[in-house]
Amino acid sequence: MTLQPGLTATISEVVTPETTASAVGSGLVPVFSTPELARLIEQTAVAALEGALDAGQTSVGTNLNFDHLAATPIGMTVTATATLKEVSGRQLVFEISAHDDVETVAKGTHTRFIVNSERFMQKAKQKAARK
């Protein structure tokens, strides 16, 4: 695997009643929720890595640091972009941003780590067995 900074992806999503703060329980207003924005940002970073990891590898999110700058009402489209800015061993740092039909709604960073899929799931199964 030789990941290089510059990998990027963009994903757009229309805000629906189901993705609002009032629907997901993160607030009382019918605008795109911060948890749904976080999901969209992570989804976009994963898409940027598509085809770039070795067989048996995946990435897991370990840090998401962004400012949710503006509300987006139902019916508008939110477009998130994630660009790989730094590769440090297994650590991948993305610069992220999102905008709606009118303005920038988020900026920040997202960190992911490359893991062996099988080993990662084995540890999760062992943890579940301890409960």
C-alpha cells in the first residue's frame, strides 16, 4: 500500500425529514442534524479510500473534529468533500468541508486508521464474548 495525499471524494445528499435534528434526537429543529453531517463526512472519507487499500484492509474512524457552521433546511442538498492531507504510517488525516445550496456548512478534519479487517473483527467478537 502506498497511499499519497490528494485522494478525494465528494458525496451529496438531500436533507429529508428523517435526517433532521428533530428526527434523530439531536435537537428540536427540522434542519440537517449534526450526527447526520458527521455520518456523511465519514462516508465521504471512506469513499476517498475506495480501491486504495490493500486486500484485507479497511479504515476506521478515530477522530472527527468539525464546526457545524450553518443550518440546512429540508429539501436542500448538502455536499461533503474529504481530501487526504496526511499519511503517517497507518494514520490518515482528511481535510473535510461541506456546503449546501447557499453556503459552507462545515469545515474540519477527520482521522482514520488502517486496520486488518479480520483482526479488527476478531477483537470485536472477543469483546462481545466477555460481556
